[in-house]
Amino acid sequence: MAAGDGIEFASLLCSRLCHDLLSPVGALNNGIELLADEHDPEMRARCLDLLAESARASANKLKFFRLAFGAAGGFGDSVDTREVRAAIEGLFGGDRRISVGWMVGDASLGKGPIKILLNLALIAGDALVRGGRLDIGVENTGTATEIVIRAEGPRIVLDPELRTALTGGTSQDALTPRASAAWLVWHLASERKGDVMIAEPEDGVLMLGCSLPVG
């Protein structure tokens, strides 16, 4: 990726991050304004609860995006999978709409596979528009690292734009902030000579995966 392309892609990721943070941060601002004008003890307590909820949502989103988009994980080549699990459960499990199943036995994984896993989880979780369950698994076969994300729910919507970006059909100059996570998955997988797989949603189940050769 050329320097100019990298800057443009970073701006798309920033736009995506700002869009996702707008709601909880806006709720914080509104809650503070309400609290300043409210004198009823019961209503003030309710405002404080809403502020705490919005603050948690903002912190959880930042922790997730730090791992999924940023240079988190320290200076080493791998990331503790416990940190990854906590980030996913914090993002999706807080409102109880989506339950998370974790089937990753490795204590740590490389930063590239971690970013692929997180962004696939983000895409699959967003596709569960009415909630459901998100199962995340990783298996090392000796020759490849296999990442599988299974989303199950009453209604699943995978935007065609994301599908196209996941399979490398989107040029970077045509990329939008919404599809930036999908394009990042494809780019990271391609760098490692890996393959991204998408199964058509069927019977309320969506399967996303990535196979990355070892070495």
C-alpha cells in the first residue's frame, strides 16, 4: 500500500470510528445537560445511570477499535487472546442483544490474525440486526490458522458492499468508511496469501472465515 493510499485508508477508518462513537458520546453530552437542569433526586439518579451506561459503551468501543484498527498489543508480534475476548464481549455483550461463544484455545495469536478475527466479528455482529449469537473459533492445523465466525439470529443482513470488499472486489479509491473493516480483512489476508470465505446466510446463520497459511 502506497503512503498516500495508507493515509486515505486511515481517514476512512477514522470516519468509521467516529460514526460508531457518535451515539454513546452524544448520549453522554445529553445526559450531562439534563443533569445540570434536573433537581429531582430520582431523575438525577436515572441521569447518572444513563451517563455510566454511555461511558461504558464508549470505553468498550474504544478498546475494541484499538485492537481491531490500531497498533494495540504492545511491541511484540502477538496479542493475548484474553484481551481480544474481553474486547468482543464488551462490544457486543453489554446490551444483552448478542451472546458471544468463544472457542479459541490459543493463549496468543499474531497481530494480523487478531485484526482479521476482530473485524470479521465486527461485520458478523453488525449483521445480527435483531440480536442473536456470535460464535468465534480459531484452529491451528499446523499448515494454516483457520478463523471462523458464526452468526445466528432471527434476521441477518450482510450489506453487498461489505461482501464485495471482503472478497477483494472493491478498489481502494471506491472504498467507503462502512466497508473499511471488510477491506482491511481482505487486505491483511491477501498480504499473508490467505483466503476469506463467506457462506450465504441460510436458516438464520451467517458464516465468515479466513484461512491463513503458517509461515
